[in-house]
Amino acid sequence: MRHVLPLILGTLLVAGTASARQQPTTAQPSIPPDVQESRAAAQTFSATLKEALQQAIQNGGPVNGIEVCHVKAAEIATDLSQKLGLLVGRTSLKIRNPENAPDNWELAVLKQFEARKAQGEPNDSLEFFAVIDDDQGQKTFRYMKAIPTASLCLACHGEHISPEVDAKLKELYPKDTARGYKEGDLRGAFTIAKPLP
């Protein structure tokens, strides 16, 4: 199950920008620890999910892969959240699972990612981070890292979906909007939150 975080109504305190804070440069040799930790969490989530998905598809085809995203992805996110003391999840502008719907802050960042991609920034470099106040006054570090659409994703998220996959998706996700992607499109983002002392 995706993390549950109050809607973000607070003010933006510190933000990672597209140019100044996303990529380390010679003038900025150190990366903030919260960013390092979040990058590592997103990478672990991505690699673990990809491995499980590849195995499932190899063993039973794309329909079998749907079960991984339906059940296993939430388990991976929960395990990582508990292990790392973070709130780890995935979200998108076009969701399949309603539990992955973006909150207001995530929605703004996803739209920013789309705009940055339209200006030529590669999907795999899109990330954003900020320290914000949530609606209860809790300072929280938030981080998002874009998920590019890989060829592995197209059997279930592409423009041409087989009848078997389509039937299973309709059964599990009657309000599915996560279709019509091409390889390289912005599929969504990993999202990390860490309440600060």
C-alpha cells in the first residue's frame, strides 16, 4: 500500500531546482544526505520491482506481470519504508491504482517534470526535492525521481495491449488511465517523504 501522507498545504521552504540542485557540479561537490538517501531508496525500489516483474513475465507472460505490480510493488514499498524509516511510493499523472494518486505537492512536481521533459531534459535526470511544512506543521523532506517508460512496461502500459492483458487490467483496475505510453515517455515518479525533527 502506498504511503499515506496528509495533503501538503504548507509553504515551500527549500527546493531542489532543475539546474542548481539536481546534478552535482565541480562548484557543488557534496550532495545533501537526504537526497543521497532518497536516490538510493528510489534506485532500490526500481531495481527490486524490475527484477520481480521480469521474473513474473518470464514465468507467465504479461498477465502474470500485472500481479507483480498489483501486489508486489506495494509490498516492496512497505518493506523499504519500514527498513529505511521513509515513506516510499510511486505516483503518476495517469494512474492505474487509485492508491497511487498524487497528493497536491506530487501533482505539481509531476507537471514540472513534464514541462522540463518538453524542454529537452532527459527523463532519467528528472528529480526534485524540497523541505515543506505539511498541514500539521511538520517539516518534511520530499523527493521525487522520474520513472521513464521502459520497453518492459509497454505490454501493460503501451498503445497496443493484448486482449488477455486488457481483460485482466479491467478486472483489477476498472478506472485505469495508465495506458497509451511509448518507450521513453514519462511514466510517473518514485516519491519519498521523510518527516524531519
